[in-house]
Amino acid sequence: MAQAAVAAPRIGAVVQPEYNGAVAAPNGSTASHAILYRDEVFALDTVKTGASASTELEFLDETTVQVGAGAELRLDNFVYDASSTQGSGQISFTVGAFRYIGGKMTTEENVRLRTPAATMVIRGTELVIYVWPDGQTEVNVISGAVEISDCASGGGRLAMTGMQITVMPDCTTHVAAARSLPSDMAALALPDRSGDATEDGEDEGGRDGHDGADGGEGRDRPSHSNPGNNQGNNKSGGPIN
């Protein structure tokens, strides 16, 4: 007996007003399609941006993920009950630069952000995350806190506002002061690693060439800028229901 395919659940939508080259492919599909403003995204979608592309996604609880150029992420799942404000989710960042801003969910500890080298447990957070093609992961905590586990030990390390944790491809971990980053899409490009100086894994004093983050930014959402000219744009259309 033929069985109807079960549709993946809707988990969010695109909220970047200007289309800038982002595409999505459903689970198991090699065919991708452009995702435009207010297009829906679904669990198990893989989202990609080209060399000069970008997008911004808003999930069911108004959590947002901004995606820089040359990036790839998989939307594993995202569940949210508006009546109880509880939920869970998982997003896998394969490569690229991303800004994650938590929404209304009161059980953010049930959200996992994964990269090839690290797993993050959310504690009410704004993060800028860089993932290089070899899996090296750098997490800059703009506000809030996040628990980061490396790919080997699985043990969690709590990072607070103004901290940066880098997990190397060999699973070693380095701690430093967070980069000083703009609040718009200009932050979402992979930094050049050639000049980075590495510190001992327990050194929290900061790396050479890295400025400390401004802890006064709080959880204000950054402006939603036009990726072409970095001019601010406001969201319209209200939260996703």
C-alpha cells in the first residue's frame, strides 16, 4: 500500500526583506529553491548562502538566526508552545558566520546549537558564531551565557557576556575576550585566522589583536540591515504564529 509522505513541520520563516541569494533544500533532496521574504522554512531543511549572499530566519518563538555569506546550516528541529512558552530545538552550523538571538522560549536550555567541533546549550543569549571549513568553531558571547562542550570530552564550559571560546578541530579549547563586533550583518564574515595568536586553553586574558566585547550591549536586537549597503531595515509583518 502506498503511503503518503509526511510533511516536515514548519518551524519559521525568512525575515530579511531583500532577497540576497539564499536557498534551502528539504531533507534528503539535492534540489534547492530560493527562500524569499516570509517564505517558510521547515524542520530538516538545509539553508545555504553563496559567496555574496545572506539571509535571516525567525523561528516560532521569535528566535532569530542571521546567516552571512558562504554559509551552510541545517534546521534539525524547533518546537514551541506559545501558551506555555516552552519548547526545544537544534540547529547545526556546518560552515560560515552566524548571529543567534534567543526569543521568547523560557526553556532555552533545551536548545542545542551544534558545529563539527562543539555543542552549545543556550542560557538566554546573543552569540556570534564562526565555523571554518575544517570545523574550528569560535563563539563570541555578546550577551547572556552559553554552555559549550568540545568534540572530545563532552564536558561543558560556561561562557558569559564578553567571553570568546574557540574549539579547534582537534577538540582543544581556547578562552579569550570576545571580539569587538558591529551589531549588523558586517560582523558575519569569517575572520582571517592567519594573524590569530593562540593562548593556553585556560587563559581568559584575551588573544593578541582581539578587543574585548562591550558588555553594555545587553540583549537589544541588532538592526536588520540591507546586506548590500549595511543600512538598517526594520522587520515588518509581526511575529510568526
